[in-house]
Amino acid sequence: MSVHLDAWGLSDVGRQRARNEDSFSIDPERSLYLVADGMGGHGNGDVASRLVVEAVERYFRAHPGDGRPADPEAATESLRAAVGSAQGSLRMAMDEDLSLAGMGTTLVGLLAMDERAVVVHVGDSRAYRWRDGRLERLTRDHSWVDEQVAAGHLSEDQARSHPLKSVVTRALSGESGVEVDARTLSLQPGDRYLMCTDGLTTMLADDEIEARLARGGSLESVCRDLVDQCNARGGLDNITIVLLSVEPAE
Ligand code: CA
């Protein structure tokens, strides 16, 4: 049995920020899904997130074999190579335009093959799996507050409202040697996978996201409801969601 993925993505500026510095992409042909949250560079975070998303997509278009990986190991290697090439694009852009210096971005990406997928990430953008009524976080934030949670110094709730909540300890900023976390998943019909920026997860707790997924509905309606909930609470940051649903192949 094989599966296929349906996807929907939504990016919203929120209620407080003047610009949206998040980017996302959905490539159903390659089953490649990306979410990025840009920062720094004198307000040019949007340039960083867009550049990285486009560079990863371009890498897969230029290396068609990498978009059809034989196994998770090959997929992980391809994703890491694509991120490396995106780092090169960031570096080049900053060399050409000094006003972009200091920009960076998070990235969470999912590449699926048959009944498996690889998730990679850098920074505090997240991936979750919804299965059998439960939401499970698949990524570990590279952030100062997450280190405090892991060490038992902060609760999840305290972390979400902490003044230093957006301090990331790892990001793509054009420097080589950044470690990209990767994990392999097995996909089952009925699973939903949610990828998002911290504009969602600082406004809503995991159990609130879980409760919305439990109500079901189209991918679009779930994304819209989650964004509306964030904005109803003040929409302090840009909110970006890519939601995937695993369907049995016809
Ligand atoms: Ca953000």
C-alpha cells in the first residue's frame, strides 16, 4: 500500500507586525514542504526566509534525482545538501548588499517518499504529527527557552510568554557548519503533519492545537481557524502553517 499527501499552507502577518517575515512552500510533485521564519538584517528577515525557501526548491529542481530519494538516508543527504546550498545563497546575497548583513532564518522541511518522510529543522519552527487523536511534537526547538525547559528551569507555559522566547540558538545565517537536525517518520493514512513558525506556538499551547485538529475539517479550515485563534489573542507575530494529510493512494 502506498500513500499520498494533501497539503495546505497559510501565512498571516498577525496583528502587531508591519511585515510578514515568514515564508513557506508546497511542492506536491516532489512531496517537499518548507516553512521558514526570517529575522534580523535590519528588518530584512523576509528576504532571508524567502531566499532559503527558494534556494532549497531550486536545489531539488536542479537535482531531479534528489527529489526522488530511494530511502530516508538519501532524502536526509539531499535535504542537507539543499540547506548547504541555501546557506551559500544567503552568504552571496549579504556579500552583494551590505544592508542585509546579519539576516537569518529558521527552517523546517519535510520530504516524503512512499510511506516514509524525513523532517529536517534548524531554529524554533516546528513540525508536529497528529495521529490517533494525539498531537506529538517532532522537533526540538533550538532556542534559549527550550534549553531552560529541558533543564527544568521553565515550564512550557512560561517559555511561551518569556521575554527571551524568540532567541534562537541555531539559525541559517550564511555561515557554514550549522548542524541540521533530521528524523525519519513512517506515514500512515489518517496522519496529519503540521509545520509552523513560532507565531503559532507562542500564541497557542500544544493542547489547543491538538483540540483544533481533533475537530477535523478541511486542511484549509483548520489552518484558518488556528490563525484566527492566534489573531484573536493579539497576533503578536507572523503566523505560518503548512498542514499535510496522509491519504491512502487510489
Ligand atoms: Ca516568528
